[in-house]
Amino acid sequence: MIEGVRFATVEDLSVLAEFAAQAVEEQIDNRGGAIWSRRDTRSQPYRVSLEAAFNDPDQDLWVGLIDQVPVGYAVAKAEILRTGEILGSVSDLWVEPAAREVGIGEALINEIIQWCKERHCIGIDSLALPGNRATKNFFETFGFKARLLTVHHPLNTE
């Protein structure tokens, strides 16, 4: 078994859109997942969101592979802050459940870290939903620490 990572190409759009849909579906029932799944580019069809990333010079997409078969993906963006500094952001990082625990997620995050270093980012943000201990532990393994807490007050609109 040979694991690897490569930059995604437009030819990967269908599989990336499928992965994105699975990634969101996996999180919907987690605490905070129902609202998260409806935010930002999630309101667009996954293919449209991912296609836009290919046309953004401040974003890149990667595909995680086992024996050249796509089993995961990641999306990162570089954002210019008010100070002029650059902050990296991981918007997507997902690996098929059957392919977890073999190093694909690690390979993807390492590519993102290197990509952000090359862009002179001051740091990298990502998101872990409350209660998703596996995701939080994964990021902590790479030196990520919580720096922001989002609070929410649901309104009964019935």
C-alpha cells in the first residue's frame, strides 16, 4: 500500500464534490454541525465551491491517495489580515473512514503546513466541532490549539 498526496486537478472535481458531501454529512448530527453545514460555501453545490477554489490564487486543494486512488482531500486558503500579515486557514480536510489511521490525514495536513510556510503565514486556523474529540486530537497532534470559541443562541422560529 502506497500513500501519497498531490495537488488536486479539475479532473478531480467530481470525486472532491462527493468527498465534500460525505464530510458535511458526517458532521451534521454532531453538536454544532446542523448550523455549520449550512454556512459559507456550504450553501452552494459542493462542485461549485470547489471549482471556485481552483480559480482563487490564495487557495489550493489536495487529494490524499492510497495506491493512486483518491481517499481524501483538503482545502486551504491564505488570508491577508488587517495588519498585512497572512493567516492560513484549513476549510476542508477529510479522509474516507476506511482509509483513516494510515497516514493520509497526516500527509494532507503536512502539505498544508508546508504550503502555509511558503506563503509566510503567521499561523493556520481550522475548525473542530464541539464534541468531535477525534478531530480536535488530530489537530493538537500537529501543534494546533484552540484560540476561539463560538457561542450560539438558537431562536424558535415556529
